Amino acid sequence: MEEINALLQGFGVALSPFNLLLMFAGVVLGIIIGVLPGLGGANGVAILLPLTFSMAQQPGGTTSAIILLSCIYWGALFGGAITSILFNIPGEPWSVATTFDGHPLAQKGRAGSALTAAFTSSFFGALVAVIMITFLSPVVAGFALRFGPPEFFSVYLLTFCAFVGMSGGNAAKTVASMMIGFALAAVGLDSVTGTLRLTFGFTSLLKGFDFLIAVIGLFGIGEILETLEEGLAFKGASARINAKVVLETWKELPRYWATSLRSAAVGCFMGIVPGGATPASFMSYGLAQRFSKDGKDFGKGKVEGVVAPETAAHAAGTSALLPMITLGVPGSPTAAVLLGGLLIWGLQPGPLLFVEKPDFVWGLIASMYLGNIAGLIVVLTCVPLFAAILRVPFSIIAPVIIVICAIGAYTVHNSMFDVWLMVVFGVVGYAFKKLRYPLAPMVLALVLGDRAEENFRNAIKGSQGDLLVFFSNGLVGSLTGLALILLFWPLIRALWRGLLRRGSRRAA
Amino acid sequence: MEKEKQRSAASVRAVEIGVAAVVFLFGAVVVFDSHRVGARWGDDGPQAGYFPFYVGLLICLSSAAVLASALRNTALAAESFVSREELKMILTVLVPTVVYVALIAFLGFYVASTIYIAYFMWRLGKYAWVKIAPISIGVSVAFFLIFEIWFAVPLPKGPLEAALGLN
């Protein structure tokens, strides 16, 4: 019951008029960001992060700042559904499964029900995930208080190995992308030895690469370049939504309670694993199709086919914050940017946050409940307004977005060099995206690089260079072991299947 | 004419090989520099290059794997990475963007942004100047109000702002 008390105090923090205003502002901004091409949760938050620097210095300001930024995240998650359903353009990878049934529904003139179903199930998924965070995060944080450098490094190792083994893409490309992130994080002054690394005499490189610039370039400019190829016009269904449609859809939704619960569970579980939102949405769409009695009609415009991926994607997107606040390991690129924000504001994400800054943590958790309610209200009432944004011609919206990205990149350190870097990252992002190098591992490595290296150094310093320190006790040993299993998961699965096949052949 | 536009400007295989080679070089640079600052065990713990050395090594290994598989996979040579038309489109955006960033240093953020948005609307949207002028200037004025006044985040300014006394 301790959690309930702490949560109530959190509500006290989050319910101040200023914070409520920020919540609505964040959600509206987030939806706009989610709807616009080239802007998504990760780079939207990255661009707006510098604007919170001064806010975070006031007393209680860090809580307000995180409320603003996390609400932008929720808004962006909601916004992704709008473009998927009305325009058949998935704004984020985890909205792809929403287009399968959402767009056919819109074409049949049932855009209103599709949107209502998407928003309501998003809200439900997020709610389940926030409840899980409320009760599970103090436990995880308490457990992690016993962690030393070897344990923290093996948690990072676990995160990165999960990317390689679970992403399903080309493992070599995942490793390459991730290691580029680590290498870029190492550039600049090494804080332990005071040595300059990888600067080659360029003074602009002394500070190193800021992950915010990378995020803005990779996801913002890169995406604009990619969108250009597909042509300049967006053709969309009209977005009429009224109280009658909403109520009718709400009457229909309880029928899909099994799908909702299953998808929320899949989402919560997968969200804790990095990069989990996309597989979670596909997986729960597939499961819903298999278990539904009219599964064969999926893909032709079933409301249930919208409920499943949206619930899972939101549950996953929300639970990605659980490892971020408890362990300092973000579960998604946007969570990585939020984590970077915490570091910039001078907070150390990780188990100690619960002990040292309970106001901040519980204010954030309370704002997750309120922010999602705010989000649901805003999207249900203002969908046509947001859909109208996509009707602004691309030749106007594209330069405006690039200007916003440039301003965002400049304001991080007030440096023109960063704006140039952003352009370079944009070209890299375009090439990498088209060649299917995953970008999320690079961003995560760039954010976590210094911390991972620091923990690695401290761990092997303690053991005099013996790498077996990562197996030195049950806790760290099982973390490292699990990491290795995840790393070689595709191989293990192939071997296992081979064995099974041989076994069944012998039995026959 | 249509066919000419559809023609591939580069195959997936060529770009895959090119990118993998660049990534390999990057990894080699990391390995080289880490070795220079010391990648071994120092007096009081690992030297500065210890961690990046292995990171660089992994970059080289993984990009070599990508390179090898692209070299073996000749089917990729038939796949188009980008058509001429698409490449032209991308360059019509990328080149002005580079010019825009260069202009910021001379004209300041706001004037450069106005010119950039106006150029885009004229070149890609084929709008009339009656529409271009109010939109491009309006957006920049809005940005000025938001960043300079509301958020108090100063952006680089140029001769126009100096003449207007807005510095």
C-alpha cells in the first residue's frame, strides 16, 4: 500500500495548474509531431528538450519538464494511429499493424469507429502498463539497489544483446549500427583518464557527439528524404467523428475484452525488452487473428484488428519507461531521449532515483495516468483538426520541418557545427534506413555509451582485468548468461528446431 | 522518357558495398586511434582506448560480414536502390538544405529560413509569389516570436535583425 500513498503524493505534484497546462500542451504538441512526416516521438522530444533547460532549473521544474516531454511521447503515440488509419501511412514502425484493418475501415466510411477504437484501446493499453509500472517499478528499483558496476554493465549487455538476437533483422547490421553509436559516444575528452579520444585535433569534436543531434538528423532529416521518394501528395480519408459514433464504438468494444487483455499483456512484456513495441503490435495482431472467431475477415476492416495492435503498441511504448526509471536502461528510442533529458537536468536515472527524488518519480508516474486521459480527450475531440495538418502541401510542410530540426539542433549547444552534423546524420539515416540498418540500437548506444563504459571499467578495475567478474555471483552471472542466450537466440532456436526434427524423424 | 526516369541510379548491391566499406573504414579509424591512446591495461586500470578498441574491432568485423554477403549476393545488383527520378528529387531538397545551413552564418536563422521556405514553395510547389511571400515570412516571424520572445532562446541573427535593432 506504500505505492498507493506515494502515488497519491505524485498526483498532488502532477495536479498543479501549471503541470496540467503542460500536460495538455504536451499532448497536443505530441499529436502534431506524431501526425507530421519526419517528426516522431524520438526527434520531437529531442527538438523540444533544449527548451526545458531553463524550466528544469526552477524548484520542482524537473518534474514539470518530464511531464511536458513524456506527454509529448503519449501524444505522438496517439498521433501515429491517425495517419495509419486515415492516410495508410504508419508514422512509426509499430503503427504498421494498425493500417491492416484501420485503413480498410476508413475506406468503408467507418473512419470514426476505427479512430475511436484505436484511441480507446491505446488508452487501455497505456493504462494497464502504467498500473504495472506503479506496482512493479518500486520492486525492480529496490532489487537494483544491490547492483554494482558488473551488474549494471550486464544489464546494458542484456539490452544490447536483446537487440541483436530478438530484432529479427540482419544481425551484422544491428551490431554495426550499435557499435557506431558506442564509438561516437566515446569521441571527445575521456573523463576518467583525461585523454582526448578520436578527436584528431578538431576542437569541435572535444565535446563529443550529442545524441540529440543524432536523433534529430537520423529520424528527422532522414525520414523527410525517404518520404520525398514516395511523392509529395498524401491522399486520405475524411475524419468525421461525432459523439454518436464514439458511443456506438464504445458499446462494441467490450466484446473484444479477451483481445484487449491479451494484447495488453503482450505489450507490457515486450515493452520492457528494447525495441519491443513493433514486434508486440505484430504479435498481438497475429494472436487476435488466430483466436478471433472471424479471423479470416482480418485485413478487410475489422475493429478487432485495430484494437489488438494499438493496445499492444501503447502498452509496450509505456512500459518502455519502466526499465528507464528503475535501471537507467531505456526500452525505446524515445525513452532514450527522455533518459538523456534526465541526465542533462542533473538527475541520475536508476534505482537511487526512487530514494532520492520520490517527488520526481511519482509525479512522473501520476502524470502518466493523467496524460493519457488528457490524450484520449484531446484526440477524440480534435481528430479532424489534426488530420487537416496532413492536408497542408508537402512543399510547405517539408521546409518548415527542416527549419524546426535545424533550430532544435542549434539550440542544444548554441553551435552551428551541430546543425552541419545534423545534415550529415540525416544523409546517414537515409542510407541506413534504405539498407535496413536499424537506427534504434545506434541511438541507445550513443545515449548509454558513457555509462556502459564507465560501469565496464569500474567492474574490471575491481577484478584487476579479469572478465570473469561478469560471472562472479549468481545475480550478475544469470544476467550475463541471459544476455548471451538472447544474443545467440536465432542460432539456439535453429539448433533446437533441428534437434526436434531429428527426434520426430527417429520416433517415426 | 518515362523509362529514362525509372532507370536506376545505383543498385542496392553497389550502395550496400559502398556503405559497408565506409563503415569498415570508420571502424579502422576507431581501432587505430584507440591503439594510439593505449588500449591495454594501465597502472591503475584499463587505458582510455580499451573499450573503444573492441568497439572499433566489432565495427570492422560486422561491416566485413555485410560486405562479404553483399559481394556474394549478385541478385542485389538487379535491385534498384534509388531511381534517377528519386535521386533528382532528393538532391533538389538536399542541396538547398546545405546552402540554407551555410546561409545561416551570414544572414541569421530567420532570413535564411524565409529564403529556404520560399525557394521550396517556388521550386517544388510552383506557387505564385503572392502566396509564397506571406507564408514564408509569416512562418519566420512566428518562429521569431516563439523562440526569441516566448522561450527566450536566442538564435543567430544577421544584418537584417541588426538593421531593425532586434539584437
